[in-house]
Amino acid sequence: MRSDAELVRAVGAGEGAALADLCTRWQRPLYRFLHRYGAGDDADDLFQETWIRVVRSAQRFDGERRFSTWLFQIALNLARDAGRRRMRSEPVRDVDVADPEGIERVERALDAQRLLEALPEAQREVVLLRLFADRSEDECAEILGCPRGTVKSRLHLAVKRLSERTRTEGGPS
């Protein structure tokens, strides 16, 4: 199995199979990150745009860096830009009103999304990268361009804030 760096070099050389391998390898964590970031319906477009940027920039990829860090930096920048352009509105969901369990799942998901969106952007980004994209503290620091200690303090504050809000508002169960 080729490493991420080898695959990116192959993508830069025009090897389509290498891109397919990278996409398969990183599809779930990347899409999950974008969706949780609040991209919602835009997650598919941002996912595709992230891979387009990877292809366009593959020849300039620094093999000394981790591919995942570079990939998530691209996705984060795209998600930030999309968030600035998008008017915040409550998502519309198709739910079978005859299915109480389905309605409850949607309500819990909306509660969780609302709690995440209530966090300051810097804290939300750390939570999403660390907990939902499973990036290490060091990798989060590199992606966000801040010291590791800042990542740790943002994560601590975010978890504290989420815990307090869940207790006071009766958040997601």
C-alpha cells in the first residue's frame, strides 16, 4: 500500500488511480468534518472542491508535511469561505412524521448542530478537527496555524462550554 505522500506525487503526475485511492482513504473523515463544520447541503460541493484543489496543487505538495494536514487545511479554508457567504438558516429535513424514532434522531442531530454552531469559530474548528476528524493536537495546531497549547485550551474551553450549555438547556441526549 502506497503512502499518502506517494499517492499525492502520483496524482501530480496525472495518475487517476492514485486520486481514487486517496479519496477512498480520506472520504469518511473529510466528509464528516465538512458536514459537522456546518456545511450541511454544501458538504458535497465542498468535498468535491477540496479534491479539485488537491489535484490542482498536487505538484506543489511538500512531501515533508503530512497529507492529512494539508487536506484538512484546504477543506477548512473552503468551509470558512462558504460559511461567510452562506446566510444561516435552519436546515430543512425530510422526516416521516409517522416515524417517532426518526423525528427524535433528527431533533438530537439538530440540537448537537445548534450547540456546535453556538461555539466561537476557533473553538468549533478545534472540536471538529480533534473529535470528529480525529486529528492529533499537533496536527490541529498545524492545520489552524497556532501553537499546540492553544489547541488544548480551545478544546478545553469548548468542552466546558458545551457541557454547561447541555446542562442548562437540556441539550442532546
